[in-house]
Amino acid sequence: METVRFETDLSLFKYDNLEQLPPHYRGLEENERSERIEAAFDALGDDVVVLGHNYQRREIIEHADCIGDSYQLSKWAAESDAKYVIFGGVTFMAESADIITDDDQTVILPSMEASCPMAGMAEALQVDAAWAEITAETDERIIPITYMNSYADLKAFCAEQGGLVCTSSNASCAFEYAFEKGDKILFLPDKHLGENTAYQLGMEDEIVEWDPWDPESKDASKAVENDVILWDGYCQVHERFRVEHIEQIRADHPDVNVIVHPECRREVVEAADEAGSTARICETVEEADPGDTWAVGTEIHLTHHLQRWHPEVKVLPLCGEACMDCNAMRQIDPNYLTWILEELVEGRERNVIEVAPAEKELARVALNRMLEI
Ligand code: 13P
Ligand code: SF4
């Protein structure tokens, strides 16, 4: 069989209208910056809404109208009448907001360098080629499911092939939907979320990984002997958590409860007390009794926010402060927020995220299928 080679740029930065922060916005002092942001809000009034993902820095969260997980934020964007939706998050989240907001709303990502590496691990073109290889080996129906952390063109691809989108809180429902419609699943791009979900549904013996970067090890005829084909993508932040971190924190704090994000490795999810989306992590700490101790296995900024928001609960980072910082989320700098807002006051739109119309329509189908499950 001929091997398809990808010479295409698996681009980290999806949009070519990326604009950099003008030099005079660099290094603004926090008080001055906050005053300027608030002055811009006063000038723009109801025309603007700022959404802050749970992983954003404190300086962004403090100015956000809504704080939540990727799915909640897109829904808020759609419910808002604001002309400008400024997304404190990463590219795929801003795209999802653009897909479900009205055409007269403009979605802005302050820094377009805020690109989630996991979303970049499954480019639609690359998936399309793998799809041709895999489907050629079976007459059974394969349903593609893509995690929300993917680009709009991949969501559109899934819609075209009868598939859908899922989030970390409804992946098992998406699996059930797929097995009603077909015989097998291709799960993209996060292999850990896919594996954790398959285990949850008792399908641990039905899993195979598909590594798109290793032409030697890919075998489509072997892949289709299994019901759950996992694309070999992962989150570089969550993959760093290890079972030893859980063992250590249990030894240091015998009364600790552990919650992790399902982007963590399966053995980590199994060793934890609970696993769930960032919204579920927030709810768990919110509902904890005063004096309880929770260790949180996710991006470090959320752990810090939770400790600030719930001083009655002891919130610990699962493996100290080291390395659990999402570099993509970090790109949304409060200086960028100041610049974007002041440009809007002057009538200039910067760093607009606009999904192409045909892609948008199909991606919306995949998102709507998720909403219906
Ligand atoms: P949530 O959808 O749980 O907010 O997660 C998004 C994400 O990027 C996790 O790494
Ligand atoms: Fe992407 Fe991981 Fe960052 Fe989430 S934490 S935005 S999955 S790199």
C-alpha cells in the first residue's frame, strides 16, 4: 500500500492575520493597565464581553465577565448580544465561539499565538488521509469523534463522516451515540481522554492507537480489528502527571482527596478519587466541606484560582508548582487585552477569528449533534 506523506505545514498558528503587540504596550504597570482596561470597558459598554477560560492568568480572570470551561464559554458567547466577544483562551475555543455566535458578532483572540498544541496534533488533511487508509480495510461503519480541543476543519470533517464533537464531560455519551450509529470509533485528537472513556465503558480490550507520525508502525488492517481507534495526540501539560505524584501527596496529606482532568494518563485517572472537566473540578472544590483538602491535577493557574476563591478548602497542586503551566494559555497577556480593547475604542478590530463559512456550517452540525446527545 502506498504511504501518504505529509509535507504540509502542521501549523501551530492557524490564522495568518496574527498581529503582534505594539512595543509601547509591553511592560505596562498593573495599576495603569487595569485603569486603562476599565476605561475601555466604560467606552465600549454592552458592545463587548470578555470570556476567561479557567486556565487564564489572574490578571485576565479579574477582567472577565464570564469564567468557565471551553464549552460553557462558547455557550455564554452565543447567549450574549455583545458585538465583540474577546476570548481569553486558545484558538480552538475562539473558533468554537465563532461557530455558534451570530454572524454579526465578532470573536477576537487577543494573541493568536495562543494555540493549543494538542489541537494542532490532528490536522484535517492528515486525518482525511488516515481515514482513507483505515476505512479501506473494513466494511463496518466507523464514526469519528473529535474532542472540543480541535480545529474547525476537523469538526467539519467529523460532521461530514457522520461523527460529532465531545467535551471531557460528555465523551462517554458521544461513544454511546457513535456505537448506535456505527460499529467502530476513531477518536481524535486526545488518546488519553479516548482511553479513559473506553475504560469507563468497559471497552479496555477494544483499544488500538494510531500514530500518524510513524508510517512504519501504522497498520490499518490491524487497527480495524479493534472498536476504538485512538489518534496519538495528547496534552503536554496533563501528560506530565504521574501516579507517583498521587502517592506522594497521599503520603504527605493522609486526608487528601485527588481530582484530575481526564486528559491525564489512564493510570493517573485510576489512582485519583475523581476525574472531570475544569468545570467539574471547580464544582467539586466549591461543594467541598470547610477544612477538606483537595489536590488538583490540572493546569496550575486553575489550582491557584481555586485556592483564592475557596480559602475554606485546602487546595493543593498535585505535583507542586513545576511545569504545569500551559504555554498556549499564557500567551494571553493582559497587555494584549489592553491593546485589543483600546483599538476597539478607536474602531479598529485586531486578531479576529473567523471560520470560513462552509467549514463553519459543517462544524456547527458536529457541535449540534453533541448538544443533542
Ligand atoms: P475544559 O474543556 O475542561 O475546560 O478543558 C480544556 C482544556 O484545554 C483542558 O486542557
Ligand atoms: Fe491545550 Fe493542554 Fe493547554 Fe488545554 S492545557 S489548552 S489541552 S495544551
